[in-house]
Amino acid sequence: MTSTLSRSLLAAALPVALMGSTALAQSNVDPVNKYTWGENIGFMNWRDANNDLSGVAVNDSLGYLAGHIWCENVGWIRLGNGGGPYLNTNGTNYGVNLNTATGNLSGYGWGENIGWVNFSGGALATPAQPARFDLNDRRFRGYAWAENVGWINLDNNNVFVSAGCRSDFDGSGFVDLDDFIVFVAAFEAGEDSADIDGTGFVDLDDYIAFVAAFEAGC
């Protein structure tokens, strides 16, 4: 990223970042395995922002992350506003993308007190430790890099973040017709939990996104 682009991203991101815990999509991060560790910033909570309504949502069927991480020592880190994949060309379209075939992460998160977090940065380490979402184990692995605070470890054996399937809507641990029935009821009621694509409101795109995830089995 060039210094010119960095400055333009920074200027545009400030008003977005200051939105804080605006609701996006209900987090599907596990209630227990919800922390990562930054070597210079401590523990990072990926689930509990705004009572989990603005926590991180992992959308591996559409290929992006959305929502907020809370760090006690440095405040909010925003991974995207929903509606990805993100272009990451300026401060209005940044966010973290997820390759639906490999699980590899790319793009940027924004920390209100630490600046940009590069989720492609781990691939540049020696040896390479690319940030990724393990599609089999459904947990994050690898490292992200923040210029101002160093490495963020997603790969600790004891402190890591895992996430459930977006289409496991009733939280039973597997995807079946009950999930579809429960989703339709939430969708018709306009509940926040039906905001599958993470745009902040419930519409036909959420229905399409849920059907795609449901048909994929996760």
C-alpha cells in the first residue's frame, strides 16, 4: 500500500471508524472460543460487541467478514461493514475478504487507535503464516499484521476464534430443515439475526445469502 493511498484511506476511514458499535449482523463467533492475542495489545474479543449484534460475522459462503473486535487496551477494530467482498481501494470500501475455496484472508481492518490491520500480512512473514479461516475446523489460523502494534496471532492452540455455520440458524450444530423454518420466521419478523449478509438491515439479499449457505451445508 503506497503512502498516498494510506493517507486517503485514513482520511476516509475516520468518520466510518467513529461509528463504533453500529449494528451489522449478529455474530456467529463461538461464545467460548472468541479471543485472539496481539503481542502488543493483549486479548481481542471477536464476539461480544453490542451484545453480539455487532461482533464479528464470518460469512464463508459469500466470502467476507463483517463487524467489530473489541480490545480492552486499544478499542474497536472494524473488519467490514457487510456486503463484501470488499474492494479495499479507499476508506469507504475496506474490509476483510475470505477466499471461499481456500479460506485465506485478505484486505484490511481498521482500528480506531492503531490504524490499519493487514490480513494479508502473515503471508509475508518468514516462514509464511497467512491469516486464514480453516474451513474444516471452522477456526482462524495464521497471523495478521498491524504497522503500529505488530503481529496479531490467530493461531494459538489455546486462544483462538472459531465460528459456526451461518446456515445453522437454530444453533443445533448441524444444518437441516429446522434451520430454514427458523430463519424464515426471523426474516419475516425483520429480526437482526436474519441480516445474513451483514449490511445492517434485512432484505431479499439476506434470503438469497441464507439459501446459498443452506444449500452449501454451512
